[in-house]
Amino acid sequence: MVLLRVNKPGRVRLLVSKGMLGGMVYLLLSAQTLAAPPVVWDHIEDPLVRAAQFDLLAGEPFEAITRLEADLAQGRIRHRPAQAQLVLGGMYLANGAYHKAVSLFEALGNSDQPQRIQNMAWLSLAQVQYQHGKTDEALVSLQRIRGELSGQAQQERLLLSGILLMQGQQFEQAVASLRQLGQKSLVRQLGEKSVWTTYGRFNLGVALFRQGEEDEGRMLLEELGSGAADTEESRTLRDKANLMLAYHYLNKNEPEKAQQYFIKTRLQGPMSSRALLGLGRVYSAKELHKKSLVPWLKLSTMGASDPAVQDGLLAVPFAFGKLEAFRQALEYYQLALEKFKSEVEQVRQAEAAVNSGVLADELTRAVGNQPVDQRWLVQDLPNTPGARYLWQLFTTNEFQETLKNYAQLRLSLGRLEQWSIRIDDAKGLTPVRRRELEKQVKDLQGELLVVLERIQTHLTVLAQETLKGHEQRLLGYASEVRFSMAQMYDYASRRWGDEQ
Amino acid sequence: MKKTSVVRRGVAFFGVSLVSLGLLASGMAYTASAAEGTVAEVTRFVQLDAAAERVLNKMVVLGAEMAVLRETQELSPENQLLVLVTVDPGSFFRLSTIQLQIDERMLSFHQYTETELVALQQGGSHRLFWGNVPGGQHQLTFSMVGRASNDSDFQRKSTLAIIFGENRSVVELRVVPSKDQPLPEMLFKEWK
């Protein structure tokens, strides 16, 4: 299980993404966190290359690439043309075309660019490869960095390297990389409270656990879980550290130890439902069933789309049963059943919306409405019934990158239409050339539509599978409630029969 | 006696629910598996990603051809003038607007946005004007408004005498810090 963070001004979410790690989770970098800025090259000589770079830096990567490619095709780049190829590589990278960028960056080592710029190019490439799920390639790109980067970039490099190594189960190397992140010299540059350092420390704690260095890992997470936190992001991270330790000890059947971490977790925020669930389990494990009801009853009033709340809805009647308060147990089973039914209905509505193709359209609209610099980031859920069951999926890098491709392809369809009109209106084109261009537009439209359909199907299947998983879980819980209620009625009737 | 029986049977009954409680731990795991990609899903994603990149790269190739077509439609190849504005990286002044006149006739005016100023500071060159001008000798007059490093507003004007031939002319206006005053100065370069 991997966690990622999604930032929005004034809002922080810690999200579960993918990849089980033996119960210990580490923090993954989301597309937003890693949105690599375009490579800023040093002393570009040719003015036309600089003009294209301006377009890129001003947020128009497609215009930048096409303009520079057009200038290159017309032989207008006369001053140090090798620089143009590198700049072009950076442009393709900014456009997400990392395969093309890789081939153009091959010349980096022999270029006139200073080492620090070359290093930044490799780091940017690694970040984009990571976002596209190419973890091995990302590690190779990181290995091409020579020497140290400056401040923030060095932190990004070490943290990304640590995460990639952890994903590859290379915990020893991951620990080494993450330890460097905590080096005093680096921390001093960016401040003790640097988010990178904080996230790095968290991941180091997890990597140490996985490496078998439990004591050091625990100390690190404890430090993180007890430290002052002045931002919502750091408070959430503090909660996460405490929850991590609490569940670790709870699963080792050490409720006393687990309790001390659960009670440090805030009862507000994204981690509160898991904290309440775990705290109830601690009391339950200690046979303090009345006390376990306090967090569980609070939990059962929260939004029932949260799996922890769903567990809480089952836990409350369980505790009443332990207390022999069977009437209340029955009432709470009834309540849980109603909530599960209602949630199943919500999930089915979402499934119907997904099946009707609404999801892809809504997501593309949501993406299209964002400012240029955040154009491809899904930060808010579409207004689809039951969409909250999909938010976790929406925030995975895979989903966001696929969506980004989808939105870019749709945008490209619009461009092709404009080009088609331009070809129609063009004066002085020879018939052969006109037919040639028309054919290129038509062929590309066909190819685009095929890929668009494949992506749409992929997104739909992903959403359907996610919703199906939620539906099955809810139905399983509902049938368990029914079974328990039936047993309870059976027991009551037999008891009533005995009394008669 | 009966009560004991109730308790015993009650515990046994609620023992069924312990299975549910056992699921509590899996509740944490569930949230992961919901979004966890299978190998097939990851493969599908990587393949689709590569397919999208291939098509988008073809868009770039055709886009470059369309850029050339647009240029041939909108501009005559003779007497083309491209004027670029560049700012020395690390300069402390801040450009606000630039106006370009040719022989006292307005050719272009641009007000810079924050993003464009950053693009200039990072080494980009802004295309202030790209179009056809009559051949022969002309005067290009640049007027620049902005804020100097000492926080005072400034306004500068500079003129360049230039002869346009049949070839494409590229003129670069470099806004650079002045050596002995807080105001920037304008330098010109004609690119061959």
C-alpha cells in the first residue's frame, strides 16, 4: 500500500494509492507534487530557439515544439543547432513525450550545457518517467546525475530515488538514499520543517521497518508523530505516523502500545476514521467493550462511503452484543443494513453513470476548466452520483496520466479540425500538396479516434472495477448483517419459546 | 441458570460477528486494493500511454507543417521582420510594457504578464513583432515602461536605424542592466 499526497491550496489529502508493502505504507509522490518545471537551459544562442523556449515557459508547450520544429525544418536555426535538439527534448518532456525526450537527451553528456543543467534535465526526465509508471527507467535517469544538485532539487532527487528503490523492494539502498535526505547540510538549506525532509523522514522510518531496523524506524516515526505541526499537511503527516505505529502494534496484539499512538491522532482530518476504528479495537482487545463503543459510535455517524466507517457500522452492534445489550445490537444492525443498502444504491448509480460514458466527459470538462499551469490535474471530483467511491482511483498517477492523454487527444481533435479548415482555405497550394495534407489530417484523425476510444474504455473499466469492488464489499457486509440479525431473531424466538 | 444460558448463547451468537470484526483490519488493506493496479492493468496503461505519445508526436510533426503553411499564407517571404525581446537573466528591473514603432507608425504593443516575465528571466525571447515591412531604410523606435531596481518607475526610448533587404531580418532588443544607474538600457542585435 502506497500513500500519495495531493495538494490544493488550503487543502491536504493523504491518499492510498497502490502497492502493498507488508502493512507498512510509505508516501508516494503525486503528479502534482512532482509536476517538473520545464528545463531552463543555459545560454541558448540561437534567438529562434530562445523564442520557442519563451512559448514553453509561458505555458504553451505544443506551440513551442511545433514552432521550433518548423524553424528547424526550414533551416533557420543557424547558431549551435545541437542546443536546439536539447531544448526540443525539454519541450517534448514538458509535453509528456518522454520517449522522444530520452532519445534527444542522449546528446546531453557531450553538450555544452553545464553539469548542473544536465543534472536538472535528468531529474526532470526521471520525474516524468515515474509519473508514467516507468520506475526502472526513472532510476536509470537518476543514476545519470553527476555530483549533487542544489537544495530543493537534491531533496527531490533523493526522495524520488528512495521511493523508486522501495517500490523495487531494495530497502537497504532506499534507506541509504533517504538517510542522505536527512543530512544536516541539506536540511539546513531548506529548513527543518521542509516538506521534503518530513516526507523523507516518514519514508525512511518505513524503509527501516522493512529492512528489519524496527527500533530506529519506530524512533523516527515517533519523532514525527510527536513533533510540532504548524500546517495542515504536517498535522496530517503526524497523524499518519501515529496511525502507522498504532496499527503496527495492534496487529502484533499489543493494544497498550497501540493505544498510546491512537490517542495522539486527531479526531478531525483525513485520518480520523481509521483512528476511531483502531481505538475501538484497542478497547475491544482489552475487553473494555463499553469504552470501545465511544469511538465506534462516533465513527458510525461519519460518511458511510469510507471503508473504516463501514467497519465501524459492524463494530458497534458487535460491542453491544459483547455487553449483552441485544436490543441495541439489533437496532444498530438494522441501522448498518440501511446504510449499506443506501451506499450500494449510490455505487450502482455511479456504475450506471460510468457505463453511460458520463465519467470520461465530465473528467475532461473538469480538466479543461483548470488554469493552464494546472490544466491536467484533477483536483475536484466530477459531479457524478457516488463519485466519492472513485476519488481514490482518480488520484492515482496512472489514472491522471491516462486522463491527461485523453484530454490532450481530444484537444488535438479540435486542432485537426482547425487545420482541415486552414488547408481548405489555403491559397496557392498545389493539388498534390493539398491532397497530401488532407490525407495526413484524415489519417491522424482516424488514429486519434482509435486511441481515444481505447483510453475511454480503459478509464471506464478501471472505474467499473473499482465500483464493483466497493459494491461487493458492501453487499458482503449487508449479507453478514442479515445473517447476524437472523441468528439474533432465531435466538430470541427460541428464548421466547422457552419462557412460554 | 437460564440467564447463564443466554449469556453463553449470546456470546456464541456474537461470535459470528467476530468475523466482521476481523474484517476491520482488512478495511485498511481494502482501501489499498481498491486502487491497486493489477499487472494486466499496468501493462494496459503503459501500452496506452505509448500509443498516445506516438499519436501526439505525429500531431507535432503535422503541427510543424501547418505552422509553415500558416506562415506562407499570412506572410510574404520577402521583407519579413521578426523582433524579439530578451531580458538579461538575473536583472532586477521589471518590464511592464513595450511599444514598437516603425517610422513613427505603431507596429506593436505588449503588456507583460507575470508568467511572461518569468519566461523572460529564464532566458526566453518574446516575439514582439513578426510581419512584413516595406524594404529600404527605416527607423525602429522602442519605448519601454517598467519598474527599476530602486523601486522607481522608468520609461526609456531608443531608436534603431535599419535597412531591410529581401531576406528575413531578425532584430533582437536586449534589455540589460545599466552599469552606472538603476535604469536598464536597450541594446540591439541584428541576426544574420
